[in-house]
Amino acid sequence: MGGFTVGSLILTALWVYKWLVVIRCILSFFPHNPYQPIIKFIYDVTEPLMAPFRRLLPRTSGIDFSPMLLFLAIYFLERLVAAYL
């Protein structure tokens, strides 16, 4: 059997999710059609985890810090999964 484990699957999913958040952050700098299927998919996948962090943070002058908190949470989750591999 190869090196495929549940832990490696989780780490890969977290890696993909981080990139989706990065793409969403980059999209926020450009005008785009939110109903375009790929963009809608990115927003639909990332919003459920970003929204709770957004509610925790105080409103700042148009800057959304929820992706940074989400990255921090993913980082700790990666460390936790890696520790059990």
C-alpha cells in the first residue's frame, strides 16, 4: 500500500481549501460577476468557514481580516493532523 492515509487526505483538503481562500481574497480586488459558476463555487465553499470569523471580529474600515483568522485555524489544524501521522 502506498503512502495514502486519512491524514494525508485531510492535509490535501486543507491545502486546497487554503488556495480557495487565497483566490477569494484576490478576487475581492477585482470587479467580477458573483454568479459566474467558478466564482460562485469559490464563494459557496469558503463562506461557511469565513462567516463565523467575520462575526468575531469588530468592523474595520473595509478590511476583512477573517481570511487571516481562517488561515491561522487551518495552520493549527494542519499541525494537529501532522502530529498524529
